[in-house]
Amino acid sequence: MKVLGTIHDPVFTERTYSRLDQFFLQYIKDERDLPFIYLTIRISVTLLPLAALLFMPFVTGWVWWTVAAIHFYISNFVFKGPFGLMLHCTSHRPFFKPEYPLLNNYLPWVLAPFFGHTPETYYSHHIGMHHPENNLEDDDSSTMEFQRDCYKSFLSYFGRFFVLGVHNLLGYLRRKKRGKLAKRAMTGEIVFGIVCTILCFVNWQATVLVFLLPLVIYRLIAMMGNWTQHAFVDFDDPGNAYKNSITCINVKYNKKCWNDGYHISHHVRPGLHWTEHPTFFQKTLDKYAQNQAVVFDGLDFLQIFFLLMRRRYDVLASHMVNLDGAFADDAEAIAVLRRRTQRIPVTVSVEVVAA
């Protein structure tokens, strides 16, 4: 196990703004989100023109495949993670000021479909269901009832979500009297389906590459992420955010994806700004230690997922941070990890504990 050292994850620091910065700052709610503006611009001037080229009738043969390869690489290996977590951050905290409401639709309605997000579904699922239910039994993306160190269990989890996820989400939102969110999600799904159907008559290969393949990839990656974030759940206290989520510190992923590794503090304080998580973590270390929270130093979610599937608890334990002697040794840490990956019957009585 590791002792807690210096944390290198990004935090906000004051700086002098250029004239261009100042121009954009007059539109956004929080100056700390200025990097989102430049990410949005980079995506808009690269990915969208490439996607449009793929639908042009004069782009054929090896030229089409070259553009397709560049588009696929940029979409999935350059922008997918940063965009997805920018959408996540701006779902919790509106991006633009109230006087510019239409600008807040640009990410979910214009850019998101190019990354496999159907408009409004992410917001309705994440804000309307996942956070209120906190990975407990009414959360359709809950990991509790699955054996969380098993490939077969994950495939079952992903398959259920991919086939029934939207149907179950709409049913949940209606049961919980969140009709507006259900309407938003349904509208987004229908519009996405209609647009893709029309575009298939224009160029079905481009439609598959630009919209349908990203949909499959995104939903797979999203479920791998959620599975890992909630892989270690305490049977006796599954509603406790410190015992049903994990934290990843000192990883490149946090620099690229807006401190998404801080999943415990995100469930404790969902509205906390992404730049505040490292400081909040350090200020509340006692809570983490008291709950034997699972904190990894130097591993991101994807690395943890594959280590977990291979049941390499020894490697996982070697990257765990032992806060205030919460674990006697590696053996105890491994025992805790193994116990927290065990399937939890959904009939268990639970209570949400955020802090």
C-alpha cells in the first residue's frame, strides 16, 4: 500500500486573461470553466467538418476511408473522454449564464450525438436517477446485484443496460413523478432515431461511423466506468458514498477529464466544481479513513477495470492509499476489496448516506 504524498491533480489558479478569454468569460457562469470553451471550439472546428465530409457524395474510395480513419481516431482517442466529462460537469453546473439559455443546448443537442450521446438522455439518467438513487436498487445502472470481478457479470450488466436501459429509465422517471425529465429523454431518443434514419438514406456508411458506432462505444465505455466507480460496495452499508465509490488520484486521466477520478467526493457533493475535488479530498481525509474508503494512487478507472476482471487484487492493493492507518496491511486491504466486490441481493435494506 501507499502513503498519501503530494497530489498533482489540477486545481484552479488565478491568472491573467487575454482579450479572447475576456470575451468568452462574459457568457459563461464560472471562470473556472473557461477550458470548456476552448475544448468546445476545437471539437467544433475539427470533428464536425470531418463528419460532414463523410456525407459528401464527392468523397469516395480511399479518400473516404482516410477521412473516416482520422474521424474515428479524433472522436474516440482525442475528444471522447474530455467531451464526455465536460458534458458531465455542465450537467451538474450550467455552463452559460441564465441570460443565454440556448447556448446550454449546444453540448447536449449539437455535439453530444457525435460522441454517441442521444440528446438529454445522459442528463435524465445521471441527474434524474443515478445521483438520487446512489447506486442502490432503484438505480437501473446499479452494480450491487452483480459479481463485480467477473467478466460474465459485466457482460450481463452491459447487455441489460444496452437493450433495456432507456426503457427502464423512462419507467423509473415516470414512477418517481419526474415527467419532465422523462419527456426530455424520450424526445432526445426519438429525434436521434429520426435523424439517423434519414441520414441512412443519404449515406448509411457515414451514419454508422459518425453516429451509430459511437453510440455503442460510448455506452460500453460508460458502463465500464460506472462498473468500476461502483465496483467496491460494502454489503453492510451500500448507501454510504465512502463505501460504494472509489477515488483515483495522481493520474493523467484527471488532467484530461476534469478530475473525474474523484468519484467519492462527487457523490458526497455532486455540485462541487471539478477544480475543487483535490482540495476537498485533502480536507476530509478523516472521513475516508473512518470508512476504509478505496483510494488508488496512479491507477485510472480503465486500468482498475481490467485488473479487477483479472482479479489482480495484489496489484490493486499495491496502489491503494492507506489513509491514517485505515488498513493494517496489504492482506487486510485485499480482504476488504474482495468482500466489497461480492454480489449484493437487491432486497437488502439500504439507506443513502452522502456525508
